[in-house]
Amino acid sequence: MLALRLPIAIALLLSAAARKITFPPAIGLMDQRILGHGGNIDVTSGPAFAGLTTYANLPYVHCLAGDDEVEKYDIAILGAPFDTLARERDLALEEFDKALGELRQRQLGIYTRIVSGRTSNSSDFKTPRIVTLGGDHTTTLSALRSTYHRWGPVSVIHFDSHIDTWDPDVLGGGISSYAGVNHGTFLHIAHEEGLIRNTSIHAGIRAPMVRPKGDMRNDIRCGFQMIKARDIDRIGINGVIDRLKERVAGSRVYISVDIDVLDPAYAPG
Ligand SMILES: [Mn+2]
């Protein structure tokens, strides 16, 4: 039995060691050079088609570096390459991904809290603003958890063709609470966790309901009013803007945009 137990103990020790991740200091990346150019091209500020790729080729800081290791910033573009909680993909994978998905949600929430927890560079406001680019729409739940941590409950302006407040019992729930998190239920969960105010509003809704009356009742319970896509023909762009401003007036606001709110002519697929 001892011979059997020993490898298990070593494996556990090794896995404990493997979990302790040490990230290189951000400055270490600055030392990288492209070969064949005399060693004098910095990949972090060199040609746009080589080296580290960032949004719009902007300078970057390491998400998890210590505060004294990174340059200050006012607005951060945070990449969230995460699509494990979208539904209607391979069913076997979907079930597996639900378990992994909740873990990655929590991870993303921690990154967002660190990135938004630093002091900004500007004298106008102390906390940096974060623009998160997903990813499937559940990335908003992580962002709202982080936003709540700093600002308390916020109003949500939600540009989307779907309401995304579906009760997990109606849309893709499962045997546990984490299995109920998906790209159509995350605003319901945000409401249940107390992250959002009952002064929120959707804009651009044009997708069908699962339960026409029940879904609408639940949507209102989650704190939302609704501007439908066709309302723009009646009240125009300025009318939409006025309704959004009126709804969230006097509160802090989180803005979320789902690409499917656009006309498919401009965002196909
Ligand atoms: Mn959505």
C-alpha cells in the first residue's frame, strides 16, 4: 500500500506547486526584440503586424502585475476571450463547459476588479473606466460583480435584440446554480445577486419571448423597461436617447452592447 500511496502524495504536491503561478514582471516583455533587425526594434511599440497584438495597437499593461509595476491609465480596454457559456452549441461540450464556465466567470471577475481597482492617471476621476470586449455576453455578469464591488448597484443600459433576463428555469437551467448561468440568463442572476437597480432599460429588443407573458413579467421584476427595435421608427434616435437618459437619471450606469442588436446587414453571422 505504501508503494501505491507514495506516487499519489507526490502527485498532490506537484499539483499544489503547479497552482502557484508566478507571472513575469511586465518590464521583462519590453526586452523582447525582433530577430534580424539589428536587435533594435521593440515588439511592444514596433510594427503593427508583429509582436504583441493589442486593441488598436495601444500600449498595454499586464492585468495581474503589481500596481507599482504598471503605468497609470484612465481607460482600459480589457479583452475577455471567453465563449463557453453561449448556448446551442455541441450539447456534450455545453454540459462540460457549464462547470468550467462558472470558474472562468469568477476568474474574469477577479481580473476586472484588479484592472478597475488601480488609481487612474487623470485628476478628473480617481477610478479607471473599463471597456470589456468579449466573449459571449455572460462576461457582463463578471463585470457587474466587479462594478458592484466598487460602486454598489448600478442601472444597466442594455443594447440587445434579446432581453437576457430569462429565468434559468425557463432557459437552459440545470441541476445546480452555476449550470443556470448562460448568455440569456445573466441579467436575471445579476438582479438576484442585487447587482443592478430597478432603473435599468433595454434598447433594440426584437427577438421572440419563450413565455410571452411570463418573460415580460420577470423582465420587469428584474428592473427593466424596454425600447423595442421598431420604436425607433416611431420616436426616432433622439426619442430613444431621451428615454434612456430619463430612465437612468441620477444613478450610476453600466452600458452593455450585444452585437446582435445591430442590423444583420452590418454584423452578419
Ligand atoms: Mn445578449
